[in-house]
Amino acid sequence: MLLRKVRRRKTGEVSAVCPAHSEYRRCDEVEAITRPFSPLVSEMLALYCHTRLIGALSQSETCPDEYRMTARQVIHHILEGWTNQTGGRGTIDDLLLEPRHRS
């Protein structure tokens, strides 16, 4: 998990250690949220958490070319996952808040 500290021992062995409860409570909270879900749903939740502030950040920064390029890549990954989830039948329209009407 990303929030865990990694400590190296003299033998080169790596072990993940969660900070003490009083030191950092977020570790416990995140584990409690993601534990019941599969790795796929956990990744989707992480994506959701990381994208919540994009609207606010876009008001103070202007970089449309980089934004478009990165957004297309993110959308491509999401659509690929949706296609896999639906056995190849899913489309981008299924994922839109208001599906486009086909003429």
C-alpha cells in the first residue's frame, strides 16, 4: 500500500511497516475503506480520490495541451477496463453521465 513506510534491514530484506496509530491515523482509515473491495475497485476508488480536485485546480492553472493528452490516456485506460468488464460490449456512452443520443 502506498501509505506504508518501507524499512530496509542490514540483510537487504524489505518490510512494510505501518506507522504507529497515534503517529498517522490515515493508514488505518484507508485500509478500512479498501479492504472489502477487489484490487480493481480499489484502483477505481484511488482514481476517484485523486481526481476530485481537478475542477478546482483547473481554475488556477492553464495547460490545455497537457491536460488533453493526459485526460485521453486516463479515459483510454478506463474504457479498456469497461470493455473487459462487459465482454467487449461496453462503450464510452455507458460511462457518461448523460449518454449521447445516436442519430
